[in-house]
Amino acid sequence: MADLQSQDYIRRSATTLTPPSVRNHEAEVAKLIDVTRCIGCKACQAACMEWNDLRTEMQSFEGSYDNPKDLDPSTWTLMRFTEHETADGNLEWLIRKDGCMHCEDPGCLKACPAPGAIVQYANGIVDFISENCIGCGYCVKGCPFNIPRISKVDHKSYKCTLCSDRVGVGLEPACVKACPTGAIMFGSKADMADWAGERIVDLKSRGYENAGLYDPPGVSGTHVMYVLHHADKPSLYAGLPDDPKISAAVEFWKGLIKPVALAGVALAAVSGFLHWVVAGPNEVQPEDEVEAQHLLAAERSKRDTENRYIADEPA
Amino acid sequence: MTRPRGTLIRNTTVTRLNHWLTAACFVLLMLSGLAMFHPLLFWLSALFGGGQWMRAIHPWIGLVLVVSYAGMIVQFWRDNLWTRDDVAWALAINKVLANEEEGVPEVARFNAGQKMVFWSMALLIPVLLFTGILVWDYYFEAFSSVETQRFALLIHSLAAIAAIIIWITHVYAAIWVRGSMRAMTQGYVTPGWAWRHHRKWFRSLAATGSTGPRPGNAADKTHK
């Protein structure tokens, strides 16, 4: 994939130059996950495993429908089940398909130190290019959604690719194809936003006053969006961040201090060189050696006198 | 090591080995750290056999550095204790920089600049160790939150940059003050060097007839 779409990058990790970007007449894509229509069947999870040839380790049941318990290097999407009790005492089963949000401003890519290990295509998909990944885990720190997972076996970082290999040849992502209720849609981002708008009008007419689209501006929007019944409180949905942003620590670390630190190091080295040119080496002079010998001789004779005095003492 | 007659021991063999182990670790950590810090320097990862190897080896080298620097602290802390003379020396830094050491307070085994290098590293290395362990994901990922690790990385970078700038100062001073490099490679200095740069140390050696590195060393009686 990396080779097929290498003229299609709009962002490339740890790269100070403009990536190849002539193929710029490409529509941004988005996956729309309508949480209000999800029945929790996990067909999307199965389809993801099947298309991407992923099988995670068998785990044990611990009282939750979440299976496996968390995202891992072999689990790129995961249904997260939340039992929510509404103000009037009803139970709502909030089922959110978790996975990479494909941020327009990807924190993982910003944090990544390995050139070309994380790229963003012109259609908005954020992809990990494993051959360049060094396994440092900086992407984990950069991500506001807690998505990437590093394999303990091959030390590479993994997450949903939005089926970039399928999308690249005009297919929809595997999870979209498998969804039996149409809760997962895929298309241009504009179309998905329009469709979400219709759904939200419908939901509001049926009593979900706070229904809305989750396309968080803190990361300049995402290429995976949710329709939520409670868009005023995204955190109800298994901790979906209310206002996701790249951490200020990461922004500072990857922003201002990079050039300032290198300049500081360079300045220290240049200062040393200039001092050498202006003041020059500090060399021991012949007088120093003479003075030193005088002192040594004086101290030696002083000690000799004392020793003689001690020797003269009767035992 | 054969030492020319009449010279003084500045650093023992143990000290020198300890110093160069620390130095080797520091340089390797700096190169690998800078490669992961700035994309313009990522090519340095090739020195370690590629990014994966570099990422894997960096923390282990760090552990060796910590142990090695602990050895430096054991050997050097006493001679690096801060005194009132150090303030006067630091205030006369302009004269020192101009190579005019006459009239500057006499210096014992280490001057204020050397002491600052010593104590800065003694502070920064534990900071680098602690923050580094927090982001050593293979073993310690589960021990802290991701938000803690974000700040750990930021502090780790800032401390490392400070350490690198101090290291540059340290290396340049060794080049600038002639004879210092030999003091750490072959271990000895001439009496004139000691008179010029560390007169108080020299006086204490002369008064006890010691050939260094510390006054009153009984083992040196044979050299008299």
C-alpha cells in the first residue's frame, strides 16, 4: 500500500519536507457510525478480523459483552457496551464501535519520530507503515483516543487502517460491508455529514433532543464520525472523549522545543568554537612550572626539617 | 600506566575507566536520543543498526550510565562540595574565560564550573532515569497513565537537552584548558598545570608530599 499510494500523502511523520502531493483532487472520505442503529452483533469485528487476517488470543469471560476486553495489536475495532440509566429510569444500551478515528490532525502522526511510519492520505485516512515503525510508542502518547497498540512480538504499532487497501481500489471498508443494519456507512465526508444530519433530525423528532454528530473540532474533525443520541455527553459511550485534543505536553514537545533545543545545542557548540578563536587555548606557561618547582622544593625542605626534628626526639 | 617522573596523578585508573564508560554511554544515548527527538537527525539511527535496534538499546545504555555515574558520584562528591571560594571564582569568570587566572581565587581539586557540571548531571541523570522508565513501554507501560507518560517524555527531552548543552561545555573546557584531556586519558598532569589551574589542590599535595590525586596518600611515599 505504501508504494501504491506514495504520491498521495498529505502528511508524513517525522518529515520536514513537503510529501509528494500532486494528487490533490481527491474527495475526503469518512466512515459514519450511527450508534443509534447498532444492535451490537459484532459483524463488523468479525469482518475486520477476516479481511485483515487478525486473530487475537482467546480470553476469558469477565462479565462484560466486550470481547476481547480491549483493543490490541490484533484487534483493530471493538464493540464497547455501556448500560446507561436515563433520568426517567429507563435502561439504554449504548454500543459503540471503537477504533481509530482517523483524525484530520492526527496526534499519532505528530508524535511519531520515525520518518514515514505514519502517513495521512489525501482522502484523510491515517495509516501506519509498519516497515518504518520503530516501536517506540510515541503514537500512543500522541493519540487522544487511546487507540494504537504496540505488539510485544514484532514491536510494531497497529490500529484500524480504515481498510485503506480496499478504499484505494474503490471498495468500502470491511466493517461497512458487513454491517446488517446500515449503522456503518462509508462515503465522502460531505455526504456522510449530510446523511448524519437527516438521522439527527429524525432522532430529535423521536425525543432524542441531544442527538448529534460527533466530529470533534479539537482534532480538526475526524474521518470516522458517530451519530450519538447523547451528543452532549460523548463520555457516556465507554469514555469517548468529550473534547479530544492532542495533549499540550505533546504539542509542546513536538512543536516549539524541537527547533529551540537544536538551536541551543548548536549555539553551545558555536560558542565554544568562537571562544577558541577569540581567547584560544589556556596553556601552562614555563613560569608556572618554575613556580610549581619552587613550591615543591620549599615544602620538601620544610618536611625534611620536621622529620629531622622528630628523629632527634628521644624514643 | 607509566607516568613521567615529577608529574602528579590527577585521576586514578579506576576513575578514568569509570569516566570513559560514562562518556561512552552518554554519547550513545545522545546520538540515539537526538535521532528520536528531531526528524533531521533520524539518520543517526543507522549507527545503531536501524530504528528498532536504537529504540530497544537506548534504555539499556541508560541503565549502564546510571550505574556508571553513581560510581563517579562516589569518587567525586567530596571534592565537589560547594564552598564560598566557588562563588568568588564564578564571579571572576570573565578573567577565567580570558585565560588570565592570576587574581582569580585559588582552586582546589575542582573549580566552580566543574562542580556545576558534576552536580547538574547528578540531578539530571536521575530525572532522565525516572522519566525514561515511565516511557519504557516494553516493561513499564502499565505502571502509569498515558497522560503521565506524555509529561514524562516532555521532561525527558528537556532534561536531555540541558544535559547535552552541559556536556558540550564540559568537552570544550577539556579541549580549551590544555593538559586536561591527558589528565583523563593517561591520568597525570604536570606540577605547572596544577599550579596554574588548581593551586589550592597543588598546595595540599605539596604540603603532604603526595603525588595525587588526594593529599597525604601514603602509597606515594616511594615516589618522593
